[in-house]
Amino acid sequence: MGKSQDRSHNRVKHPVQVKRTDHRFIILIFFSIFFPIVSFTVYRMKYSTSTTDTVVLSVYERGLVKANTNYQEILTESSRVSVNTFRRHYSYPILAYITPWNSRGYELAKRFNSKLTHISPVWYDLKSEGSRLVLEGRHNADLGWISDLRTNGNALVLPRIVLEAFPKEFLEKKKQRDKAVELIVAECKEMEYDGVVLESWSRWAAYGILHNPEMRNKALQFIEQLGQAMHSTTSKKNSDNPLQLIFVIGPPRTSNFEDHDFGPEDLQRLSDAIDGFSLMTYDFSSPHNPGPNAPLKWIQSTLQLLLSSTGKKTKSANKIFLGINFYGNDFSLSEGSGGGAITAREYISLLEKHRPVLQWDEKSEEHLFVYSDDHRIKHAVFYPSLMSISARLEAARSWGTGISIWEIGQGLDYFFDLL
């Protein structure tokens, strides 16, 4: 009995002891519940800060679109592209050319597919083979790549075809023109393309046949015929949309249009047959006449010549793809002249080797730098920059035109932040 009472007595706790136990229990519960919450919150704050440091903002947000840039900034920033590859900054159509000898363009087209509306791989040539016409280039076609593009975006695929058939014979013979239309439409249907980009005007001009009014008219008639045939055909991929035809044109050099120039009357005549005109507003300079790639005032005057005299500025402008070069030029300034086009890789190598001072040319609105090579020959390098491309996009936007890029594999990665 005594032992039992003793045990019972031991189990009865003093009121003060009970309160102390309750406080400890409450404190234990508090820490068990709230400490993980606080720890998680602190972790999230740290993680959030870390993410902010590593997430790449756009070139606009990073303050990189400016005249006062330098080689260190380009070397550090040019490979860093905004994580938002889907957001478009340029609302008008964008045509991107890709060349089979530059595989980088294929990868960039897939990566930035959402920023592009038309993609033109340079695959085909339409040639004369004796008295026959032959469409060459299918071996270049990459159907797996096209499938990847269509899985991840809505850009139309329109391979470029260069019309290399003998111009005089081709335009004089109706059978040849009909055969060309047949070959092009059949290839689009079989390969499930969305249309083609046709380049022929510059070749016809080089052969001098456009000086003949009759031949010139036949040239325009052929383009109309092809456009009508394309618009009467739908692709297997999308039966609701007809095949598209984009026609490549060069810029008139002066306001005094010559017979070989593609002028505003031609633009107006073909506007119903053509879905777009790829205007080559680049290659203003050459090794024999070194200078900027495409002075902005020259671009503006070209648009003025083509669009202002049509009387239908808005309608015509909507079909223009204003040419923007993603390549540059490295010109020798010696008496013998020389040099030529350079791509992003070569440009970066020059910056790393020579660490030049970049200059902003107010007249052309392009960046350039000068360096001396291993033979002490001076060179001038004109290569597009964020600022120069931005200025040209603004010009195109003010006219309401699309843009065409030659070619996306030759530019710096962060150029795509502008599109």
C-alpha cells in the first residue's frame, strides 16, 4: 500500500511543473511547424535571387542596343540570348534564308522558329539541259528538319529556286515556261512545301534581255503564270491555304529607272500574282568600293522609289520583305583592294585578335572598325550590330514592310532578341 501510494504520488505532478511542460510542448510544436516554413521561404528567396542572376534578359533590358558599344561587350554578350525565344518584337512578316553550306542556320531556325513566319532554305536550281529543263536540288532537302520545324512552330517553308535556264530560249518558248511551272508546282506538292522563293530577275538583267520590251513583258507574264498556278494549288499539309510565291528583286540604284530595274509599275502589276517581294537591300559596297553594307538612307530611298509612286503605298508595302544582312564585310584598304564577306565566327575571331575600337558611322548608321593585318595592310570591317539592325527594323516598321534576312546562320545569336 505504501509503495503504491508512493507511485501514485510520483505520477501526480506539481502545477508549476505541468505549465512548464506545456510551454515546452508548445515551443516544440512551433518549431516543428514553422521552422520548415521559414527555411523554405529563405531557400526560395535565395533561389529566386540566384535565378535572377542566371536568367538572360533581352538585349533591350540589358541596355545593349546602343551606338557606344565595344569589343569586350560583344564578346561577352553576343552568345547570350533571352530565355523567351517565343516573344516577337517585330510584328510584320520575317523571311529567313538558310544555306546548306552553313549548318548553323538550320539549328537557329529550329531554335527561333516562333519568331519567323517564312523560312527559305537555298536548295534548288532550275537549269537547261540541252533542250530540256531540269529542277536540281532535291538532294539538299532535309525532310526531318522540316518536320521538326512544323512540330515546334508555324513558319512556312518555301525553298529558294534560282532560275538558271538560258533566259532567251526560256522566255521565247511557251513549252519551256509551261514546263517550268509544272516542275515547280509538282515539287511543292510532292515534298509538301508551302511554296517557293523564286530568283530570276537579276539573271535576266545580267543577260541583257530585259532591254527588249517584248522579252521583258514575257518575263513578267511568266511570273504571273507561275503565281496563278501556285495559288490554284494547295499543299498536302494544309488544304486550306494555297501555295505561296515570293519573288526576289534588286534595289533600283537611281530614280531614273532603267529597263533592267524592277520598278513600281512592275510591283503593282505582279501584286496579285505574288505573295511577297524579297528586296535585296544589301551589298551596297564591294571590295572595289569599300564601305558600309547597307546605308540606312539608301534603304529609305529605295523604299521611297518603289512604294511612293505606286499610289498604293500600304498595300504594296505589306508585300515587301526588306532585306537585312546578318553577314558583314572585311575590306582591304590597300591600293589593290580586296576582301569580302565574313560571318559571325570570323567577326568574333577578329575582335579577339585585334581588340579594336568600334566606331558608329552616323552617315550610314552602321558600326565599323579598322585594323592592320600581319602584313601591315589596313582593313575596314563593317558588320551588323544590335544598333544597326534595330535602326533598320524601325525603318521597315515605319513603312509597314516585312523583313528578309540573308542569312540567319551568319549572324550573332543575340540578334534574334531584336526580332
